[in-house]
Amino acid sequence: MTVRRVMGIETEYGVLQPGRPLANPMLMSSQVVTTYRALIRADGERGKARWDYDDEDPLQDARGFHVPRASAHPSMLTDDPANPAPSGPLPGSSATAAQELARPTTEEYDDPSAANVILTNGARLYVDHAHPEYSSPEVTNPRDGVCWDVAGERIMLAASRGLADVGIDVVLYKNNCDGKGASYGTHENYLVERSVPFSLLVDLLTPFLVTRQVFAGSGRVGLGQNGSRDGFQISQRADYIEAEVGLETTLRRPIVNTRDEPHADRRRWRRLHLILGDANLFETATYLKLATTSLVLWVLEQAEVLGSIHQELAGLRLRDPVGDVRLVSRDLDLSAPLELADGRALTALEIQQRYLDAVERGLALVGSADAQTDEAMARWRSVIDRLAADRDSCARDVEWVAKLRLLEGLRRREGIDWGHPRLAAMDLQWSDVRPERSIYQRMLAAGAVERLTDERVVTQAIQHAPEDTRAFFRGEVVARYGPQVCAASWDSVIFDVEGAASLQRVPMLDPLRGTRSHIGALLDASPDAAALLNGLAGPGQ
């Protein structure tokens, strides 16, 4: 048993121009992305690859139906409007041999408003609605998830610095709300076996997701979507969750999102897309969020062996899960009872303890765990025990606890209440990507926060992809053959080789192929994209 699974994080960053409250966020976001694109091109020609939307279908619902395009909210249409989904699944499941595509009948050009960059670390940097978004490459474990998430913070900082160098002052924040009623997301993605019924995922995962904010919340000043009521709460996203399940991501946001867009072989996998989590600066919070969710998903995938544990988890169904998201977020003492569907009541910590116990029993039944799983279990157990015994003992590894301690200290010293604007300003400053302005970065520099990465590893992750997923292939071909890569997506790369009669698409529907061990030797032996494509057509690839 292992905590290992394909996972990743998409983070939309808050964007602000000091002194210009009415500045256009879409323009600022485009400036962020295009500036970073210019910075990396200055280091070497990396091409102008566009995003390939061919296999994207944001209107396919995991509950078994397809939403008519005409009835979908515009914010849901994340595919290419010129070639709307569904365009049909890519053939094959894990083949890497190239497939021929017709060349465009009209000349394509580099539209600066279509701000999108495919990075050499396998990530995507683009404008999502009115925010710059960093979508991390696929990783296989929570520690790597942390590393490439922090790499995104450094990329956003570089873009902000680049804008400042040309006299444009755009400040970026790794948070989830602007204090005026708007929220932007930090979405998690987990590859799950499609044999697990989606209804089972919803039923057995929901109580865990509602309550995991006790260790994964980043803290927020203000109550209500527009922050008009005074107070502090555990989660930045809680007030914006309005449904238990649903396809939307910008309205009626659900606990469990139903978008059925696996970016992989849909016969084998589904991508669980979660939008209720906070943007975390604490690396330990990001780690725990990814690790514990992956462990619970493992239990849900073991129906034949762990059926009795499934029955126990079914007993944790909440009577009002949507209301409980907000209830838990406001429960700073971690003592509020949540009413279960069967009439019992448990606190959020008690529910988390039940899930922890369930995973431990599953491990005992299945056999030994690997070192990464042992670490994840130990950290989960430790944080639950310490939150129950002494909340403030978690100030080094639980973000909302650290933020609350800092703000409570200021309130005592200055004699101010939660409605004071200075507290809201500090909440915002906490998440500033600039180290000289960020409260979090100051705490990190002072050794008051636990780190799981180091800058040497993060610097590598800015430039290079994880070596054990298909992100390695995506990142390497962009780095090595950038001018010959005309488009890419999570599950394909399209090459435009000089002299070839057509474009060549290489499908990557298996996220665990295209790794260094699988393709590294061929890449090293291929001086150009034509040689690579010839090699991919050979036996064994």
C-alpha cells in the first residue's frame, strides 16, 4: 500500500494594482503570463506552443450526462470556442507513436491576448477567467506536490518582478478571496480508478473533505462572502461552498466537483477535481491536504478487501454537509458538534480521527506500507492529536493556527477588534508573493515555520519536470525542441517538423508513461523532433 498516486494542484492567484482599484484584472493577468513568457524566451528560444483543447470537455458530468452547451454558464466553457467539445476521445490508451494531423488551413499567429505558456517543468501558466493560474505538472506523491506547488510561487514572483522592471506595478497574492465577495480557486486533482462508483466517492469522501480544513485551512479575516461580518475563520473557501455536488466551479461551488474530464484513458481512470480547498503557503498544510486525501481514496478503491471499512465510513454521513463546511470554518475551538445523518453528533476532529483509524485498519488488513505512507500517517496522526490537546502547539505546521496567533497578538497589543482594517490588511499581506512584503515569508526566514522543501530543490522544479510522470516528456520536448512543438495539453504533444507533410500528435493517455526511465534515453539520442518521432515509432515505445 502506498500514498503514491497521480495528483496535482491548480492555483489561481489574486491580482491587484496598488492605487488603481478599478484596474482590469484580465489585462493584469495577461501581463503576468506574457511577461513570464518573455522572461523564459530571453533565456533561450522555447517556441510558441499553444494549448491543445482537442480532448477537453468541461460539460461532461461524472454522474452520467452531458450538459447542453446552450444551457451552460459561460464560466464553465474552458474549451476552445472555435472548436468546442466534445471532439471525441483520442484513440488508444497509452501509445506514444505519433498520429498525423492536418495542418491548419489558415495561418496561425501568436495572439498576445491568449495568454498561455507551457513550461519546461511540465506545468501550464495561463489566464483563467480574471486570474493568472499556475497548473502544476503531474506528480506521484505529496512531497513532490509541495515542491512543484512552491515552484509556482517562485514563477509568479519572477513575473511580478519582471513587470516591475518595466514600470508596471502588479502585486500577486496566493490566497482565495479579495474581501469584496469574489473568490478564486485552488483546485486539487487526483487520478482515481474508474471502477470506483462516483456515488461512492461522494458519499464516503464528503465528511472527510468537510472536516479536513482543521489542518488544511489557511485562515481568513472576515465572515461571509464579502467579509462584512467581523471575525476570523479557519478556511478562505468555506463561505463560497454552496452545494454538495455539481459541475460548476465559479457559482454554486460544490464540495465535490463532477467534471468528468480525466485527461487520461477514461476507461481506466477518472480525475477527481476538488475545488473547496484553500491556497496554502505552509508546506505542511499542502502536504497533509494531498497525502490524507490520497490515503482516503486508496481505502475507497479497495472495495473487495475493505468493504467493512466502507460501511463504517458510510456511518459518518453528515445531515447538512454544506452548512457544516461553514460551521467547521468558524469553530476555532474545534469543539462544535456536527450532526450526522443517523442522529449522532461528532466534532470535526472526531470525524478526522475516524478516517485516520479507518486508513490504519486498512493498512493492517492489506499489509505493510512504504516509507512515504508511513510518513503521511505519522504526520496525520500527530496533527490530529496536537490539535485536540493544544491547538497552539500546531503553529509551526497548521497555517490558520499560525495566522490566528499572530493576529490575536496584535489585537491584544493594540486593543483592536476583528473589524479593524489593519487586520484585513495583514491577512492580505500574509499571502503576498514578494518576500520583502510577505508575512509568511518573514516567519519562514525566522525559522517559525516548518519546511518540507529547500530552495535548491524548488529552483530545480522551476525549470525541470518530475521524472516519474508524463510531465517529464512534456517538459523535456518543450525545452529541447521548443520551436518544433506547436501545441500541447495534459495528454498530448503536437509537433510541427520542418518538411513533414502534416502535424504529428503524440498521445500520452497514460500519466505514468513518458517518464525519464521510459523515454529519457531516446530523448538524449534525438538531436531534433524528427529523430524523436522516428524513435517513438520503433518497437517497445
